[in-house]
Amino acid sequence: MEFIDTLDTLERERFLKALRLRERGVEPYPPRVTRTHTIAETREQFEQGKDLGAVTLVGRMTANRWTGKITFADIRDGTGRIQLFLRQDNLGAETYKDFLKDFDLGDFVQASGTLFKTKTGEITVQVAEIIMLAKAVAPMPEKFHGLTDKETRYRQRYLDLMVNEEVREVFRARQRILTAMRAYLDRSGFIEVETPALQPLYGGALAKPFTTYHNELKRDLYLRIADELYLKRLLVGMFERVYEISKDFRNEGVDATHLPEFTMMECYQAFGDLSDMMKVVEDIFVECALAAQGALQITYGEHQVDLTPPFARVAMRDAILEKTEIDIYVDDTFDALNARIEEKHLRVEPQLSWGKLVEKLFGAYVEPTLIAPTFVIDFPTDISPFAKKKPDDPRVTERFEIYVAGAEYGNAFTELNDPADQWERFMEQQGNRARGDAEAQQMDDDYVQALKHGLPPTGGLGMGVDRLAMLLTNQHSIRDVVLYPQLRN
RNA sequence: GGGCCGCUAGCUCAAUCGGCAGAGCAACAGCCUUUUAAGCUGCAGGUUCAGGGUUCGAUUCCCUGGCGGCUCACCA
């Protein structure tokens, strides 16, 4: 069995061309290239009237228009596209013929020559020499319709990136968003840290984990569902402001807004509280929107959204009251709220607690209506095991989530730092677990021990980076802002 | 996990009621010295996702499975 036996008809044809080149003493995969300018630089400098003389450009050949003894070809590099003009009279009959025979769409080439404008005004390289840099054995996707099959786009992302330029721009924008976020946090005094992805106890969020096993230690380990508890321990250790941007893993459903691994930013500010985190959220939205789109007025699907601070804020109770005419502070027990929901014939799945019912009501009747950036505050205590209770109403916590265009982008609290209260919350979670809540927190004695040493009053925030990238690049599936989204095998 | 839709040439897509498997691009053999999805002539290209069933005959109808998409539920 030879390599060539693994190739289909089209690939074989192209592979034979590579062999032919080699027979002529031309290496189809040379180790080094010459490049005097990028394509973008070439265009820019030519338009400025600069005489560049002879240039040597490199790129992938993406189009080919030949009319007998001349050929127009397009090459693209990472910066742009430019047209090549190849003429038999310039290259010589033999070389020109070899070019026609052995160069294909998709090949990386190096072209040298001088610049001119065609009669239609297009900047073009009059090619004196063209060299193969890397022979493409497999053919490119079709040039006009491109590649649209989503499965191929995700599984062979390089093809998607190769032919769909707007896809490359989405990922450039994603990188600008991350860079802007880091720059903001860095200059605001937050220190970037790294905490364990493999954890003996998972925590910091309500979610189902992935489990793995360490052979030498002979124990189960979990992939982190959040960074929270490790980051807050650092504040016990006297760091004042920390953040981490990392992958979290949750063993749950996959859909347009959920993947099993996703990127989360978490930051914690000692001597801060909820209102400080609101400022951080507003600042991050501003910085990232400007980095991604250069404007605070953005389009997301059918919505026009203005990200200019200050963002609106509304209490969970008031928002639910307005949409459903249910006052969760009147029906402030599980049984009462359940009865009220049935009485009003609202469609809410069975839940295990008052707080989860509130969360469901909110998700079904309020969340989709929150288009302009809005902080929703005062979340039920039993679904907020790490948030400090409101001093004047222990049913709810000093917690907000930020909503834009009907979706959540971040979650923040005034962090719970009372070790006794935290211990009781863990116990409550264990009760929930016993009653069948697979997402309930496990008791984390080590974390309580840390709190016993004193966590300063702290504001903490988590933001979904993929979701933010979706919002700011107008993408409606998380798979379109993640280079290699998880698919079935 | 449930419901719905899809899977045909390398890519983008057709195929009427169940009756020989088709086109464009790409490729191949040619023509053509300023093209822009270049054009023209010719030629080739298939496990119709897989397996099973019904039928004289299945891309088409039925069943099972795989993969993908949308949606509902859950979660960020």
C-alpha cells in the first residue's frame, strides 16, 4: 500500500503533478520562501503611489482565469487577495505550459514581478517567476458557493476558514474581545492567575461535572465547572484582585448556546461588592464592543442594542411581578408559589425549591424580553449558595445577572464570606442532592476552612466569553465562535 | 433525552407518480494574449450515509442504526 493508493481520482491527479514537478527537479514542498511584502502591504503602498519595483508575494491560488497564452490568477495570503498576470511571452513557452499543467487551485505559490493596473483598474502582479511552495493534493471547496455544509465546516474548520473570509473575521474579533478584556482587567489592577482544571471536588456553580481518574493517586478527579472557590481562596491569601480566563467543563446538554467546554472569565475584587462588579461589567461590554465592532450600538439578529452605560437594573421580584402578576415575596414558599403557578396555568416544569421555581418563572417569562442591557438583581438565596444574603431580606442575595438581547452574559455577587453561613449553605445543598438535585454543590470543608481564616468583603463576577463573542460578532450559534466545537464521532 | 427536517460526484445542488443517476464549479483533452463565478468544444467522475424490508424494479415507500441541523426540556 502506497500513499497514492489512498487517494481518490482528483487527489491522485494532483499528486501526480507533484511527482512530475519533482521529476523536473522542482521540489513541490520547498523548505523556505522569499516574501518581500504581504498582499495588504503591497496594495496599500501601491495605492499610495510608492514605486515598489519588483515584489515577491506568497499565497494560496484561489482562482484561475486563462485565455490561451495569458492567465489571470488570484492568490490570497493572511492579509488579502491580489491578482497575478502570467503571460507566455514573459515566462517562456515551456514554463508557461508547466504552470498550466501542474499548478492548481489551492496550491501555495510564490510569485515575483512588477505591479501594474489592468484596464479595469485592478492592481496586478505582472509575473516574471512563479514557484510552487506547497502542492495541495486535495481540491479546495467550490469557489462560488464555497463551503456551507455545517458538519464539514466544523469538522474540517481549515476549509471553512480557507474559503469563508467572514468566518476568519469572527475569530479575529473574538481574539480582540479577549485581548480587550485582559487589557481592561490588567490595567484595573487584577492579576491573572491559573487554578486547577482537575479538582478533587467540583464547585463554584450548580452543574454536572465530568469525572476522570488519576491512576497513581488512585482517585476520582473532576474537570472544573467553575474557578470560583480557588480564586476566592487567593483573596484569603491577600491578593486583592485576581482573574482567570479559562475553559470550564459541564456535563450537560449541547445546543446553540451550550458546549461541554466553554470559556469563562471570573474576577474577584477584595473590598468590593455588587456595585463594583456592575461597573466592571459595563466597562467590559464597552471595551469589548469597541474592540470587536468599533461601536456601542450593535445589531444582534433582529435586535438593535445600545451598550452605552449605565445599564438598567431591575429586581427579580419586580420583573416577575410585571410579566406574570405573581409576587414571589407574597408566595415566598415552595408550596405557595407552586400553587400560584398552577392557579395561573403557567407552564413551569416541576422543581425542587422555591428558588428554582423563581428561576424558571424568570427564564420563561422575563429573560426573553430583556433586550437592552439589564442587571437583574436579588436572586433567591437557595439558588445562590456563594452569595451574601441581603441584610434586610434573607430570602434573596446580593447577586445580579446581566442580560442583553434575551440572553445571560454574566453573574456576580457580593461574595459570601461568613464561614458559618457558608457551611449551612453547603448543608442545604447536600439536602437538595439527597432529594435528587444532581447539580447541587458538594460540601467543601477545605473551602470553609479558608473562609474561617477570613475572606475580605469581596465582589465577584463570572462572564461567558463565548456568549459575549456571539453577541459582539452577531453569531447565533456558540459553534460559530468556537474553532473546534465538540461534535459526535 | 423528545419532536421535526436533512444526508445524492471533491464542492454547491437537481432527479415529476416507484421506472436507465443529472447539472454547475473543480478535474481531464483541446481552442482562445486584459480576465473578474471568464467563455467555447469534448470527455470522465457515484457503496444516492449504513443495514434490512416491500416491489418485476427503491435516491424515492417502510423499519433499525449513524451523523448533522432546527426546536423543546436542562444548563452558562
